[in-house]
Amino acid sequence: PTTGEVLGYEATGVGAARLEQPGDPATLRVLSTKTEIVQNDRLLPIPPADIVNYPLRAPSKPMEAQVLSISGDYTAAGNNYVVSISRGAKDGVERGYVLGLFRPGQKVIDRFEGRARDLVTPEERFGLIYIFRVFDRLSFGLVMQAQRPLAVGDAVRNP
């Protein structure tokens, strides 16, 4: 969001299929679906399970990012949702990092001094995410704790 650069493309799994008959065209058997499979959907091999235990830790250097998307095309997310953030391995992000979710300060009007003046409330940390998947330019995190719904564009950085 800050540079306008394309960081990657996100694919959403709609189902699983098994190759029954190789060839051109090939025959597949649909094993399961989450949503409708439609013309022009892409076929990709299912990556091997990557179940490794990564200890929770804060980044050792300052880290700043933004929420790019919420898995499932939701407009808001809470606990146990998956989000993508705008930083990846090239920015020093590692699996196991715990990052804070921050709400920017709100502009308010102070009328108690006999005149109106604009004030900005302090920024507030409202949640934590656990980074479990890292790509070159973006990462995926699990929302572990959120006191309010988070949205695309929310700030993410060291807790």
C-alpha cells in the first residue's frame, strides 16, 4: 500500500481433486469442494504439510507493516482469522514472530477550554498476530488476540 508495488497474488483454494487419467485433456476426480469450481479456475499441486513448531518471539529490530487482506474476503477480522501483511523475508520477517495490531489515533475536538481545538488521541495496540508463513514480500499471520475487529490497512509492528 505504501509503494503501490505488486507484492504477490493470493489464491484461494476452492477444492481438491485427484488425477484419474493423465493426458491432454486429463481426467480428474473432485474429492472435496469449499465453493463452486468454475471455468478458468487454476489447478495447483497441494504443497506438502509444513507442520513445524516455531517459538513465539518479538522481532529483534523495528518492523512496520500493514494488513493487506483478510483470508476469505472478509472486510473485518477477529481472533483466529488469517491475515496477510505487507512485509516478508526480504524485510526481515521470520516465522514465529509475534506482531502488534495498532489503531491509529483518532481526531477529536476539545471543547473544554472555552474554545474548540483539534486533538489526536494516542495510538492504541488492540491485538497480536502470529506469523506462520513467510514469502519474499509478504507474510501470513494468525490473529491470536484482538479487542476490536481489525481491517485492511491497520498498522502492524513490534508489540
